[in-house]
Amino acid sequence: MKIIFIGTGSGKTSLKRNHSSIALIKAGGVHLIDCGDGVSRALLSAKISPLDIDSILISHFHADHAAGLPSLVTQMKLQHRTKKLKIFTYKHHVEFVALMLECALLFQSNLGFDLEIVPFENNCAISLGNGMSVLPRKNSHISEKYGETKFSNNQFYSASFLIQIENSNLYYSADIGNVEDLKIFCDFSCDTAILETTHVNTDDLNKFIESGKFKRVFLTHIGDETEIELQKWIAKIRAEYSASIQLAYDGFEIEII
Ligand SMILES: [Zn+2]
Ligand SMILES: [Zn+2]
């Protein structure tokens, strides 16, 4: 399986990096995890056609992870897509996704292809076919709800993902709330980790990477203001780990198995 980083930026819009999205590509199947603001243009840069995308998984609904969804579905319609699209979202967000698309004037009756919004449950694996599945687990990223009381906790669900391919596991942290969230898949052994860098400091990342048994760590969700600091940190710690550690960038490709 190949992973292409489509967007490796943080929540702040940047000229250097797109907002969050990665593509999992295996045996001709293309699956996006997250589709942040501007993802359609980012996919053009990465040379991935909207027609080839089989499914989109959404970790949470901060705009840098999900706001590109209506524009991406619009591109599919404009390019006369015919194959079915699945959008996987937490079960309590299904109605919101449907409304989001309808408010963008995207209706099943005028799309030209089947679009299924598939609910996922916390800690229940999602099959993507071709021997690949994704396990979502709730993290604490927006659990404090900004003090809002009129919305239910379900509205604030945010997931990290364990991507399972045959006998190999890949940890994708999405956005976390604190360092404890990094450990939510510690009951699995993972060769590869893709970790965000906005909501965790380098000391905590250091301790986590040190305690894990990763062979490769890729850092993402990188703000322009923290990139140089992260590069210096990696240069300093690289010699201490057997794992290879590097900053991801838009268009960067890795092979998993
Ligand atoms: Zn984010
Ligand atoms: Zn977020």
C-alpha cells in the first residue's frame, strides 16, 4: 500500500502546505482520510483524480479536516463520475454531512453517481476492501466543547485511526487533545506512525516516540511558525532513535507494505 500526503499543514492556511488529507492507495483503490479546506486543488497537485477516490473518512469536523468535502463532491459531479462514493463519518454526524451536501446543492438526484454516507461506531473497524480496514477511536481533541452546553457530546466526536493492512498496523493520530491521546492504540504494535504536531509539544512527542516501537515516524499538521523548530528538533534527536523520523510534506509518498 502507498500513502500520499495530500495536505500536511495545520489549521492556519498556508502557502506552503495544504490542509489535512492523506490518500491510502492499494490495488487501485483510493481512500482519503480527511478532506480539509482546499482539498480539491491539493488533489490536483498530487495528481489524484476525484474520479478515482472510492471513499472518504472524516476524523472530525474542524474545517482543516472536513471543509473541502462539498467542493470535492462538486468536482466529482462536474467530471461526470459514475462510480459509487462512500463517505465514512461518526454515526452522529451522518445527518450533518447529508445537510452539508444538500446546502451545497448536491443532491443524490443530480449527482450522476451513488453517494452513501456510512456511519461508523467508535472502536469498530471499517472495512475498505482489499484486505484493508480502519479502526477509529475517540480522542479528546474537542471533548471540552469550548464551554458550549447546548450541543451534545456526540457533536464533538473526534477520532484517531489505526489503519490495518494484512498484518501491518499504521497509526494516524489525526488531531489530538493532549499527550495521553497519543497512547490510544498502544495495545497494537505499529511499525509506522503519522503524528500531528500542533496539539503536542516536542518534549511529549519525544517521550512517546521513545516509548513506542515504531520503525518509521512521519510528522504532519505542521504550522509555518513551527516548521523550523521541528526541523531543528528532528536533527537533534534523530541519532537517538532507531526509528526514522521525518517531517511530511505535500505530495510526499511512502510505501507501507
Ligand atoms: Zn487540524
Ligand atoms: Zn481539529
